[in-house]
Amino acid sequence: MKKYIDEALYEYSKGEVYPFHMPGHKRSFCPETLKNPYEIDITEITGFDNLHHAEGILLEAQKRVAKLYHADKSFYLINGSTAGLLSAISACTSDGGSILMARNCHKAAYHAVYLRRLHAHYLYPAVFEETELNGGITPKAVEEALNVCPEIEAVLITSPSYDGMVSDIAAISEIVHAHQIPLIVDEAHGAHLRFSDTFPESALENGADIVIQSLHKTLPSLTQTALLHTQGSLVSEERLKRFLSIYQSSSPSYVFMSSMDACIRLLESSSEVLFKEYTVRLKECRRKLSDLKHLHLVKPDEVVGKNGVYDMDCSKIIISTKGTSIDGEMLREKLLDKYQLEMEMTAPSYVLALSSVMDSEEGFARLAGALLEIDSAFDSEMKNQIKEKAQTKIEFTDKDAICTIAEAMDADWEEVNLKEAEERVSTEFAYLYPPGIPCIVPGERVTKELIEKIESWKMQGLEVQGLIDYHAQKIRVQKR
């Protein structure tokens, strides 16, 4: 008989697999009040406020968040950073308006572009050839785009990226504000930044108007909990609240909100001690991993100042397999099967371990020990048997956009063989993850180069995502 979800989860929780992945609580933080979530799972009864019209206990809780993060206003997100992105973009743009956004934005940003029928203009991060990691967004690129397209109503940047790459938000903010429009920063992976000088500064400290953070990614809070912060006067609070009410559940979970409040209280009372101890453990792990001879720990000094990277969040532990006889997937399998360590993400040429303040000394020791042991197994003969790695680097150029994402997705479509789709207008997204940047979005013309790239990825055994056809044999295009 197949297992039920709760039984499977309980069995897994009792196992030996250590999580170097989100959520940030690492299954080791549970306030006394959350030990039986059913006891506190209520609706908007007397005395417990209403998230969509907060006046009491929930208003006070969000005020504490704003004080802790030095924001003008902070809002609970019980539908994750997805709800924050949808609300922020909708509040900052007009229906059918224009937005300037990094091409490596989360898919929720593209969904907002679709829902608001926006004209999207893109900023393309460079890619590090040696690691195949995305770089950052340069202030120069932002300024040039705004000068060319004065109709743009808002700018959206992802910083830090999934891999921890931080753009120069202070400089970008100054440029954006000179055009009297708001800067939205998707800081989903940066809720922890402000609690230690070991990490880059938060976008809130560098002038962003709206900053969206996923508490659950890097801090001890339940999955799906996030925050939206605002500052300045460029964003209408009334519009923002309206869209938050639209995109969030009308029955917000008090278990989720209690989890967020418990996380904030922990940070208020103990962040200095917790993060001091955490960064000591993290630095020791990274020190050990710097001794790798064949595998390679990606270090901040290798990326900062290059390809638009202003800083790097070293809580992301990136191990490159370039120049070895294994690829990222093989390394992930070794770490899981032999050492019971689950990674956050696997790429063709690296793995990413996500650390948080809740990671234990034992967990870091297990990770370092496993990687050093795997590394020591590479002798000179193995090292010379370099495995042909998949080439995932995408050359980013302005795409041939025929219509908006909304016009394309709402148009009549037909499904054709990918090899026969040249010059047709796509109604679908297609991307390789990582790097997770769409090589085509709805409304763009399918090119010969794109077809060849996708076919190459498939031949190398890589999964092309975004298409309805999971095998990427066919693509939906606008009917002629």
C-alpha cells in the first residue's frame, strides 16, 4: 500500500538525512506554542484581528516586523513571496503599462506581467563561464534602459539571486529614483542579511521602495511565510493593500502567522548571539572546504566586482565540479546516498547547499567531511578523465518580441514540432534550470538558434522546463 502524506513525512523526519535546503528552520526549531498546530488553528474570531484589515494583534505584530527590519511598513505574506511579487508589481504599474525587470526573475513576476498585461523590458545578467553561475545587474544597464524607455513605471531586480549574487542596489536605487519611479527588490533569499556583518547589506538599507523576503527560506519559520517591506512615498499604500487582499487567501492561516511572530520574537531577543555562533560555524565549514583540491568552493573574491556582482551571500555554499570526472548530479547523488546529505539545488556543474542560522555544528562538519572525502578519492588518473559537461551558458540578447506576454498567452494556439517552429510566435515559456532564465517567453519569436540550443540540451540529458510538453518535442505557438 502506498504511504499517506503524513505517514511519509513522519517517517522521513525520523531518518538520518540532513537538510542543506530550505526551509530555514531545518526541522529543528519549534516554539512550545506550535507543537500542536491544531490547538491554535483558528479563523478571524473576536480578539484576533483580520489580516486584510489589521487593527489589533496582527497590526502590532507587523509593526514589530517593521521596527526590526527598519522599514516604514511591513506586511505578513501567508501566500509566500509569490503573493508579494504579484502585489508589488500590480501596485506599481498601470494596466497595460511597462516594467523593467531582470530576466532571471521568479516566475511569479512573469505571472504579474501577464495579469497586468504589461510590456516587459529586460535586464540580462552575465554568466560566469567557469561556473555557469548568473552574475548581477549593473547600474549602467538600468540607466541605459530607463533612458531608452521613459514609459517604464517600475524596476524589478532579484538580489540576492538563488546563488547568492548581490547587485549594487544603492546605485541602482539612485538611478531609478532619478526617474521618479519605484524600485522593487525580490530579496526572497535575503531575510537573514541584516542580522550579521558577515552577509551583504539588505536592499532596505540601500533605498529600495519595496523589498520582498521569504522568512521560510533562510530563517526559522514555516514554509509559505514571507514579508513585504515598504519605505518612501513612491508606492501607494492603498493600492498595495488592495492587491495584497486580492492575491492572498481570505482565510489566512493563524498557524503561519504565529510561526512568523515566533521567528520575529526570536530575532528580537537573540539574533546577535544566534548569528554570531552561526557565522563562526559557517566560516569554519568554508575554511575546511577551501582545502578541496579537485572540487571547488566558489568564494566571494572570485565573483565580486565581475559580471555585475557587487557582493555575495556566503551562506550559500556552492561546490563546483568543473574539471573533475563527475557532474553536479553525480555529486548530489553521492552526498545523499552515501552521506545522507540533501542539497538545495543541483546544476550540471555544481551543487548548492543552503545554510541557515539553524544549522548545527554537526551538520556543517558532516558536509565538510563528506566533500573532503569525495575530493580525496580523485587521484590524478580520475582527474584527467574529465567528463564532458553540458554547456548551459546562454548568450543573452534582446529577443524579437512580437507582442506582450498577455497577448500571446491569451491568443489562439496550436502545438507544433519544435523543429518546425522557427519564426513562429511562442505562447509558452522555455528555460533550463539552472540558470532559470527563460530563453523564450510568450510573445517572442522562435529562432533557429533557440531550437538548436534546446535540442542540444535534450541530447545532453538536461530537462527543459516551462513547456506543456515535458519532453520538449513540441511547443505551443500562435495560430496563423
